[in-house]
Amino acid sequence: MPDLGFEMRNVAPDEFVQWVTVESRAYGNRLADDPEMLRPHFDLERSIAVFDQGKIIGGAHSHRVEMSIPGESAMIAGVANIAVQPTHRRRGVMTRMMRHQIHDIHERGEPLAALFARESVIYRRFGYGIGSLHERYVIERQYNAYARTHDTPGRIVFVDPAEIAEKLPEVFRRNTMDRPGVFQRPPHQWERDSQAPEHKQGGPGGLFYAAYEDGGVVDGYVTYRTSGTTLVVNELMATTREACAALWRFCFDTDLMDRTEAVRRPLDDPLPWMLADPRRLERSTRDGLWVRLVDVPASLEQRRYMQHDRLVLEVRDDLCPWNDGRFELEGSPEGATCRATGSSPDLVIDVSDFASAYLGSVSFTTLSQAGLVDERTPGSLLRADGMFAVRHQPWTPCNF
Ligand SMILES: CC(C)(COP(=O)(O)OP(=O)(O)OC[C@H]1O[C@@H](n2cnc3c(N)ncnc32)[C@H](O)[C@@H]1OP(=O)(O)O)[C@@H](O)C(=O)NCCC(=O)NCCS
């Protein structure tokens, strides 16, 4: 990497506004709000700024967030605010920041990092792999019948936005607790959503919250808005199959709407299987979260495994020399140990692809068919699939 001659360091408190202004520029925005309102959301000790002749031209940030991993939850580095202003693009500034940041996260003892990518072509080179995927659904009104009737004894009620922080987080938690890739929305975010200015404005475009209640217990909710004659489901969380059937039915049957659209559904959502004419559900898939195994053995020891087994994995990692080697993993539903070894490997894998298999987004067999895993011991792909299997597909319904 050529030395660009640019200084790189943390942001000083009096440089904060300049730093967020550069980020806005990179995204093609002007800072609308008072930038000081953003300050509490940043830990400047975890900030990176790159300077050209004393002026900030690029930046990045990370903060500790809790993410679910198979069988556990982990404190990870949530990477965000990666930006290089247009005057300095494609001169290696981001590359320098990303390398520096991964080393910094490693020194902090955080074994995993994650980010949301604006462009899916960028982050693989830094060892990130697709951690979760999601689907967008569209279905026309005339095709939304269910294959069988559902007994839904509860009722749908509207929830006042002022009450969502009290009524809905528990449903979100119960619906997602056994699923990798989820960030629990923190209380201040529920509070902020409940105070959103759009709840006060008149006319179309506002968000509605509707819940399914049975016996006085909220078992599910949907957050939606309308756009012309489309009802757009932002979030639908159901902890029982009755709540699931009732909430989708509620969306499908709302008057004046010709179609329902849903963003960010999990890949193993039951809805396609509930429909009488499933081909009419238009589905498109895209990457959600990107994950980085910053410390391979520590991250492998953090998750749980579906089946007890032992494997030697050879990991290729150009950026993090401490990961580039062979590791013996012994894992089970109770826990795992992982240590460096000189034994010959069962599987050879790049750290970015390993991140996808780690969270459960893809099997080792599929990676092998894509030419991304080398099976050195016959049968080890299948054994790895059995070990790393997850009950629910990774899903990231909301950002950190
Ligand atoms: C994306 C961004 C951070 C890249 O910064 P940069 O300093 O220009 O990146 P680099 O020069 O270090 O590029 C590293 C590599 O990534 C590639 N790359 C960078 N941005 C890319 C993009 N948007 N699309 C495709 N490839 C990209 C470069 O071509 C380069 O490839 P190479 O190593 O094969 O030559 C910067 O353009 C930006 O801030 N864009 C707007 C905001 C944004 O999208 N941020 C990312 C949010 S996830």
C-alpha cells in the first residue's frame, strides 16, 4: 500500500463537526440537523479521520453492539460511517482506514465485526463475508389467499406510537432470540421511533403500528405505511403462528390497497408456504449484514454448534496474520474450544467465506460447489455442515 502522506488518527472533540460534514458530503448530503445532536452517538476513541493538509477528507467509526450468534449473543464491533469525500476517492484512503480499524478492533479484544454495505463489491477484500440475507416480497391482492384456514382467536388493535416502546420490544425479542445476525433495538431507539416527527404530520406516508393480542398478551405486531395503493410492511414480528397468519391477513385485506410489499423478510419466513398460490409472491434476495471474523479462534469459541464434532480448519487471511493458519475446533451444543494446530487440515477456507458459514447463511457444501472451500479430508464438508447448522436462518431486521 503506498504511503499517501495523509495523516490518520482519532478525531479530536473540536473536529467532530468537520468529521460528520465530510461523511455527509461523501454520501451526497448536506447536514440538515444540528450536528451536535449526533455527538452522543459517537465514541471518538473509536473514530478514524484521515487528513490532507490539516483538513479531514475521510473517516470511519465503530462501536460495541450486541449481536446474536448461533446459540449465544456476542459483543461485537459495529462498523459504520465509512466515508471518503469525493475529492479524494480511489486513492486508497478507505483501504488504509479499514486495515487500521481491523487491527484496532483486534487490539480491543473484540473477535467479530459487522457492517452494512452500500455496495456489495467493496468489503470482501477486507475479509468481510455476507452474514445475513433478506427478501423483499410483493403480492397482488387477488393472489393472497392462504392454502389452509387459520384459527386466529385474538384481535388486531392499533398501537399508539407513544406506546410502542412499552408494548413492542418484548415481541421483537421473543421473535428473534434464537436467530443469528439480530441486533436488539435499544430502548433509546424505540423511544426515538415513538417520537418520530412523521407521527405528527398529516396526510399519507405516516407509519402505523398494529398488534395482535390474544388473552391480553401481545403476540405480534406489524409496522406499515401506505404508498399509493400499496401497503408497505416495514416490520412484522410474530411469536405465534396465529399472530403471523392474522397480521399478514390484516395487511392483505386492508381496504383501498391493491398489493402488499414487505421489505427485509428472513429467508425462512413461513409466508411463502402459507399461500395457496406461492408463485404469485414475487421474491427478491439481497445481502443484509456483512460479518468479519477478527479473531478466528475466539469467534469460533463464542458460538454453539448443532452437533458435537472436531475439525481442523485452515484459514486464509491476508489482512490479519494472527488468523492465517490452522485451527482445531471442537464444538458441541454446550460450547467449543479452538486452538492453533500443526495438524493437516480437513477444510481450507478464506476468512470472508468462513464468516458466512460461521453465522449460518451458507453451508460448507454450497461454498465448496462455488469453489470457495477445499475439502482435504473426504466427508468433512458434511461434518462441518452438521456442526455449523442453525435452526433459523440469519436475519438482520434492523440496523445497529
Ligand atoms: C466507498 C468509499 C468509502 C471508497 O473509498 P476510497 O478511498 O475511494 O476506496 P479505495 O481507494 O481504498 O478503494 C479500495 C478498492 O475498493 C474499490 N471500491 C471502492 N469503492 C467502490 C465502489 N463504490 N464500488 C466498487 N468498487 C469500489 C476500489 O476500486 C479499490 O479497488 P482496487 O483495490 O481493486 O483498486 C468512498 O467512495 C465513499 O465514501 N463513497 C460514498 C459513501 C459510501 O458509499 N460509503 C460506504 C458505506 S458502506
